Amino acid sequence: VVVPGCRHLWKVACCDVAELRQDEGKFRKACGEACARTLKCGHDCQGTCSRCNFEGVETLDDGSKHVKCSKPCGKSFLCGHWCE
């Protein structure tokens, strides 16, 4: 089945297809496809499709939403402090 909105393929039991099609919002919130888009910080997004679309707090230039990066930045500021 193709998830509405994100267009990811999702395997579901035949008996669940009718129920999911009746509640499209529930269907989209269940997409567990890994995001892996590159964030502005340079790291890959660690969220899933549904987490990014419904809980995303960082927005890329294309308007897509993503969960906040949890990896250490590792860059240094001009003042000598390190980004965390």
C-alpha cells in the first residue's frame, strides 16, 4: 500500500487496508520509513517519515520538516568554544 502524502510503500495485512484507508491521518502517522535527509547542520536526519512530518521542528529550504538533530556538532566558534 502507498502511504498518502509521503508516497512510501508500506506492507500491511490485507485485513487492515480498508481501516487504514478510512483514517488517512492514522495511516500517515504510522509511516516508519527512515528519513535520512541531510539537515542544515550536515548530519543525516535520525527521524522517521511520520515523526518528521508530525513532530518536526527544523525546516529545510524546501519546506520539509524534520526532527531536531541530536548529534554533537563538533565545530568550533571564533571565540574558541565548541558547538554542542
